Amino acid sequence: MTSHNALDSPDHYGVAWIAALPIERAAAKAMLDEEHAPPTGFVRHETDANVYTWGRVGEHNIVIASLAAGVYGTTSAATTASSLLASLPSIRVGLLVGIGGGIARPDEDYDIRLGDVVVSQPDGTTGGVCQYDLIKAKSGDRRERKGFLRPPPTVLLNALASIQADHESTDSKVPNFLQQMLKKNPKMNRRSKQSPGYIHQGTDNDRLFQPSCDHVPGSDCRGCDTADEVKRDARDTTDPEIHYGTIASGNSLVKDAATRDRIVADIGEDCICFEMEAAGLMNHFPCLVIRGICDYADSHKNDRWQRYASATAAAYTKELLAYVPVQEVQETKRALDVLNQKLDSVQQTTDSIQADLRTEKIERWLRPPDPSTNANHARELRHEGTGAWLLKNPVFQEWHSGARRYLWLHGLAGCGKTVLSATVLDHLVKGNDRRILSFFFDFSDTAKQTVDAMLRSLAFQLYRGRARSAGVLDASFQAHQDGRNQLATKTLSDVLFKMLAVQKKVSIVLDALDESRTRADLLLWIKDVVSRPRAWATLVTVVHAAGKELHLAHFSVKEYLLRDERFNIAIASIPIARTCLTYLTDINCNHEEIKRDFPMARFAAEVWTYYATFAQASENMVQTTVKFLEEEVTFQRWARLYQSDSPWDDDPGPPRGSRLYYACFAGLIAPAKVLISKGADVNAQGGIYGNALQAASSKGHQEIVRLLLDKGADVNAQGGFYGNALQAALSEEHQEIVKLLLDKGADVNAQGGFYGNALQAALSEEHQEFVKLLLDKGADVNAQGGDYGNALQAASWRGHQEIVKLLLDKGADVNAQGGKYGNVLQTASWEGHQEIVKLLLDKGADEADVNAQGGKYGNALQTASWEGHQEIVKLLLDKGADVNAQGGKYGNALQAASWRGHQEIVKLLLDKGADVNAQGGLYGNALQTASWKGHQEIVKLLLDKGADVNAQGGKYGNALQTASSKGHQEIVKLLLDKGADINAQGGPYGNALQTASWRGHQEIVKLLLDKGADVNAQGGLYGNALQTASWKGHQEIVKLLLDKGADVNAQGGPYRNALQTASWKGHQEIVILLLDKGADVNAQGGVYGNALQAASSNGHHEIVKLFESRGAITSSLKRSSSRIPGNLAKRLRPMVPESFDQMANRD
């Protein structure tokens, strides 16, 4: 391999080769025909931590990207891909190449051996890859796949078909490439203690055992019983074989046969390999997965075969690339465009690329309980006709119509209210006139017993339904550091209310309120719901007696004790807390066994601190609690089951905080005193809330806060979710603790944490008194930080008008720049807070600059125009906003309103002097923008106001091409009627006729031809319309063009004529049609010289035979690869613009 200078642009790289491990990267690098220096102009995105190697394989320029060292799994792979595309948006396709575990079943003709290669191939039910940790349990021990992973790009699937066909009659080139690799890199051929080499490891070391045979501990399988070894026929050669099928991918390493076989049974018999990266890529990066087999996904794993497997996978990849035409890669949509993301800025690129991962990320963040299991169980118990009486009841019908805000069902346990809830759910779904949310509290499931769990479930249901309110939760996710921090219950409730506020009609069904452990909070929440002036309704069922099953007895006893005057909760809590601690102490097995065999362990771990807080009057109970916390085994066991500061986490891992931290978080003041007296560090860092003081402050444990401060806790200690204790207390509205912390010297201007500073934390819930207190204590009203830049912007975003007034009166800079919206005026304009906009503009000498630039949309006018806030648009214009100000994503306010279809705002802007032909922004001008989006009435309006129908610019050249590309036929007619030049040149495809021909819009092609489009006009990527339609396989359009006089032998474009184009693509019917219309079978020129060679080069043998029968000169046929010759490829590359399809999904 030779080393060359850098290419002149990163855009020359169209193929990404992703390798997770260093040995996979080494094998990939060894397959390069040429290594390059980083290309000129390559700028790494700020979030990109990938390591890249640049080079060439055949005619393809390749970039090899690696995952972070020591990290693997679907999430890491997705991060690698997103970072790659952020830095290299020119990438078209990807290859995920490396090692995997084979699923060998010789008796079923799946004779996979170590070193063989497995390739993902779609089968109609999967895209070639199935995520095994998305298999969903169903009733009756049935399991089903959840979700579908996208298949590889067509260009790669076509290459797979070609290589498989060739391998039916010829040998694979993999052995040759392996020999070349070892010859060029002798070190890879050497064996040592550190490395067994990138060579075949010998058939004696390839042993497949029966699933029942576990590995005997040792570095190899010499100790494993040979009687359990599966007997397989010897192969004639050690050359690797190639297998095609489904690859199972997930985040957990499969290393035992029982797990392997269970997953295979779930996925299907075509599953032939396990790996750990592909599922993170397939829906977000168009790629093919190629794996060399290094083990059999069982307990007999070892590292011996990993290097050789890496090499065989890399060698197959090199062979496959010879079947991938460079030109087709160039014509494949860019991987970034496939994501169809709205990229707002370079800083947001990575987030935008992963936008379609959002639901999955939100689910991982919220960890919402699934109410469908309870509903389905109730449906199974329901007999036909059950609950019909309720649906006919006038009271229910009043509730359903909206006349009642809530309906409350009550009765004894077992009388059928849960079944009725399921009946109501089904009835509501049939109506299809509203969003339906539900939650079933459940004593048998600790994940379904709290208000917090309910809120998580309801919010996720609303989000998963792709409701208009999804953006509210997206914003909260981003505000919580992309899910790294959790929502407090109150914050989560507010987020849900905001989501509900933008929904037209929502019904909420709650069942079994008596099975909630936080019923007081639940009832307060319900009261809050029904008191709000909105259109959603709630149906609540409440059970007045607990269930009869044994595992519910704990609740029943507690209720009895509370009712009977002879007892009180403090007395009752002692035996309950002690029982929980004894239960957790006496379990003597590992964590996985506890989860499997002791289902009550998680419950005990979760509730013991609640009862222990009531039992602190008992000295004996305090000693028991302290002993439990001090004992390493019990403390670790409890933390692995449940950590109270992260209750959403089903498997939290080792404790993140100290013993004192958890005691303070739970409000266990007596045990906390004992722990401190024994030397516990009051300033120890750790846990979600950073330290004990912040934890106690967030939960409102005032006496513990006082204790910690008296014992030397640093009142200004930084770290944790809120940054410091003051922010925690402010956010959670603990007024007395706020005062206490301030009296003890809390720094009112300390920076850090979720809200940035204390002032912004106080603003989170409109705590006006807190804001005043902080300002009186010297809080900097203009301090920068947090998502919204400063306190004024944060208050404006939330609509806290009185606080905005207060901040302005205290000297807040109304024109301060920063935050996600650039300035406070844009923030208020975005959210539609009209009164705040007025307030900001009416500050006299200190009023907001109405034309201040910055932020996502350039200025306040563009922001309000985009969001459709017409009254704010009027207000801004009346205050002097420049109607033609340039900047932001859409160039100006007129384009922004045109894009969103806000017709009245478009009228208003035009009436106020907006330049209808102003150039700039993504689409060049407003007419092209409206034409792209299909807003016909706005197109009419713009034309009536003098829009230049032939204005050039933007990424689609002109409005006629834009409308033609999107298939907006009526707009095309309108533009032509208004004088659009039907033959105007420009844009990626030269003219409107070629654009419509490319996209297959037959009716628009007819219309353009009828209106005088030049059927033989030259230009664009494919030379003329006939070549364009021939390339895409649009046979009816080809017929139409020929009938309208298209020159069947017209020259131009990379393939010189239509016949060569159709031949290369394999469109046999079009080839026949062109020949019948007089196409010259021996016409010379183009990439492949003539049509015969084009067909032969791409393996279209039937077309070759057809040409021979039609008089093709076969002496010109010579053996040709399926690649564009290098010299032609270099000449073609700068003349091939970004294709229309590649640009079409960028928005």
C-alpha cells in the first residue's frame, strides 16, 4: 500500500467503513489499495471524537471510522455514525465490518465455521438486522419483534445480488486478498503470546459444542468434554465461506448457549450471527453489516480467532466494493439526507442527526411503565358485553361529551372496575376523536405504584403518539442535558400539563388508585388536573378495599393500623421496616439470582426507608438501620436493587453516593447523626444530587440541612443535578431551607447545575418571592448561564410576566445576547407571549432592539413569522422591525412565513413592504420556498405581488423546477400561466422537464411538454430528459418523451446516450423500447464506450444477448470490471453536482 497526498476535498469520500475494535481497524486498513492523508478542507465537528483513516479501495475513496476505545454497543455505534456524518456530510453509504458470534446449526444446513463471513440480508420481515433486546414478551409465552430496522441502501443490495450470482460459478477473492494482506504486512502473519496472528487458527481449534455443554474454566477448551462436541464433516479447504441472513444485534454480550438459542427462537431460523453495534446504525445510517465469525456465541468464547475473523470480514468487504459502481454511490442519497433532519447549525448537527432516535432516548430517559399489560389482562377476563351498561349511562355520556371534567368509579375490590376501565379504553379508541392515555396502579408491580411512575407513563404515551405536544418533552429532554439528568416529579407534572395544554382533546383513564403508595400526592394531582381550564377529561377508578392476594397483605395491615385508634403509623412502621431490612439482609445469593428468585426484594429495597423515617423514635430501629447501611454487603445489595435518588432505574449498579448521602436523601436524621458521629464525611461527593446537603435540600429535610451545616457541610459545594444546595431548594420550593442556606452564606451568584444559577432556578416555577429574595441578597440580574442565557430570557420563555417586570426594574439588560433564542425578544416572540413582547418594547430608552440579530431565526420578526404569531408580527412591525432584515435559517421573515404556510402573515409582511423577490436563505426566495412546500395560495399571493417567476437561486434553481420536483402539479400550472420559462436552465437537473422525468411525475412531464418544453434540451446531470428517465427506469415517461420527439440517439451526460444509460442500469424493457425507436446499438462514447460494454460491465447478461441479436459489434466487448475507470471517475467527479434526491430530504 502506498501513501498519497491528501485529496482536495472531503466530499470525494462517499463510503464509510466503521470498525469497532482496534483489530478490526487494522484489518480494514490492511485492505486499502492506497492510504491518504486527511483531505484538504476537512473540519472535524466539535462533538466528533472518532478516529479516521483515509484511503482508496479500487475506485472508491473510503474513510475508516472507529468507535471510542473500549466502548461497544448500539448506542456507541449510533454516536460514532452521528459524529461521522456531522464531520463528513458527503458520505453516501456505510459498511459496518468486524467480528461476530456465529449461530452454527449443521443439521439445519447452517454449517458456519470460525473465520467464515456473515452478511446481513433483508428477508421481508427484517432489514437484515434485528435488535434482540427489542423482543417483546406476549401472553402465552409468545414473543414478538418490536420495531423494524431499515435495510441497507439499494446500491449495496444490488452489489450483494451480483456477488452472490458470481460466487455460484466462480471462487471468492477473499483468500487472494488475505494472501496479499499478509505479503504486504508480514507482522500480521506472525504468531506470538500477544497475538495469534491474522491467519487461520487451525481446524483443531474450531470446536462446536452441544448447547448443554458449559465451558470448563481455562484459556481454551482442552478441559471440555469431547463427547459433547458436535461432529461436522471436514471441509476441503480452510478458505472462509460466505453466509447471508439475519444478524441479531443488541447491547448485551451473548455468551451462553441457552440465551443464544432463546433469542434465535424469537428472531427466526434465518438468524445466523450475533453482534453489538448494527442496531444502533441501521435506522440512522444506511449500511451493510459484514461479520467475520470468531466464536459461537456460547460460554466457550475466546480471543484466538478474532484477528483472523476481522481479516476475512475486511477481505470480503474489499471484494464486495468491486461490485458497487462508483457512479451509483454518487447518485445514492447522502446518509445525512436519509435522516431527513432539520440541521439548525453546526453545533446542533449531532443532535439533529439522531432526531429519529428521540423516542427511544425519551423512553430510556423516562423508563415509563407499560399500562398495556394490565389492560390486556383485564380484556382477557372480560366477557362479551361486559360494561355496556356503563357506556349507555347518561353520566358516562356526559363525561364523554365533555360536559363533565371527570368520572369517578368506586366499589369493593373484585367487583370489576379494572375490566370496566379496559372497556372504556376500547370504547374511546373506537371513537378516534381524541388522544387516549391510561395508567393502572398495581400492587404486584413496584414500578406502577407512584405518581412519578404514572406521570412518566402518561407523558411517554402522549409523546409516542407523535402528538403536537412532543416538542415540549423534547425541549425538557434537552434541558436536562439530553437525558443525563432526571426530572423531579413536580417538574415532570408541569411538563405533562404543558403537553396536554397544546392537545385539542385528551382522555385520561386511571385505574386502582388505592394501589398507589403515594395516594395523597395522587389526589392532589387529580385535583390540579380537573381544576385547570382545558378540554381534557379524566376517568378515575378507585378501589375501596385491597385485593385478596397474599402479597397485598402489607397494604391491608397498614390500612387497618391507621384506622384503629389503638395504633399509629410510627408504631406500625417499626416491624414493617425491620421486616424489609431482615429480608434484604438474609438473602444470600448474587444480584441476578435475587432479581430472578426474590421478586419482593426490589419492593423491600424501595420502601424500607419510607417506614424507617417513621420508626426513628425507636433506638433499636435506628441501630438496625445504621448497621444495615454500614455493612458493605447489605449496602451494596440494596444499592444494586434500588437507589432512592434514581427510582426510575431498574438496575442502578453500585451505589453512586455515600451512606450518609442516602440517609439524608431519605430524611433519616437519627441514622444520619450516628453516621456523622462515626466519622462520615459531610462533604463527600457522589449521587445524583452531588452531596448530602444538596440531596437533603432537594427533598425538603430542613433539620437534616441544619445538622449538616452545623457539622461543617460546605454550603457552596458544587456538583450534582442542581449544581448546589441553594439551587436545589429553590427549584423544589423549600422556602425555609432557602433562607437557612442564605443565612449560612450560600453564594447567590454561584454558577453551575441544571439551571445555571440560583436566580434561574427560582424562575423555574414562577417563584416571584424567591426572585425578590435573591435580588435583595445581591443576585446578578444579568448573570449568564443555563439554557436560556440569563434570567430575563428564562422568565420570558416561561411567560412569567410579573417576574419579567421585576427583573427589568432591577436593571436586567433587555438586549443581552445568548441562550438558545439569541435574545429575550426572540424568546418571547417564539413562545407567543405577546404581553411580554409589548413590555420589552415599551421600556423607553432601555427598550429592546426590535432588529437585534442572533439565534436560530435571525431576529424576532422571523421568529414570530415562523411560529405563526400574527399579533406579535404586527406589534414588531409597528415598533419598527425591518421587514426585509436578512439572517437566520430562512433568510428573512417572508421566507419563514411562506415555508410554514402562514398566509395571513405573508399578506401582512407584503403589505408592510417585504421585498417579494429578496434573495437568501435555504430556498433562494419566498416563491421557491412556497413552491417547495406546496402552499398554492401563498404562491398565488406572491405572484400577484410581483414575485419574479423566473428568479434564479436557491438549491433548486427556480420555482418551476422546485414545484416539478415535488410533484405539485397545480403550482406548476400556475407558474406557467404566470410566464415561467419552461426551458429555463439551472439547478441540479438542468430544467423542469428533466427534473420531473427524474422524479417520475408523469402528469407534470405531459403538462410541460404540452406547454412547449424542449424535449431535447441539453444540460443537467444526465444530459437530457430521455437519459434521466432511462436512468431511473420510468418506462412510461420514456415512451412519452419519445412520442413527443425526443432524439433517441442524443449525445450528452456521463453515459453519452439513453441506450447506454438504460443498459448500465439493467432496465431491459426500456432498452427494447429505445432499440425499437431506432437507438444506435453501436453508438460510441460515455463512461463504458458503448451500450454493450455498459450492460456487460454491470452483469446484465440478458441485455447483452439482446444486443447481440440486434447487431451489436461484439468484438468491442472486452472483459470489464463494474467500476468506472479511474481516469474517467476523476474527470466526472467535479462535474457531478449533488443529486436532486439527495437534497430533497435535507429539510
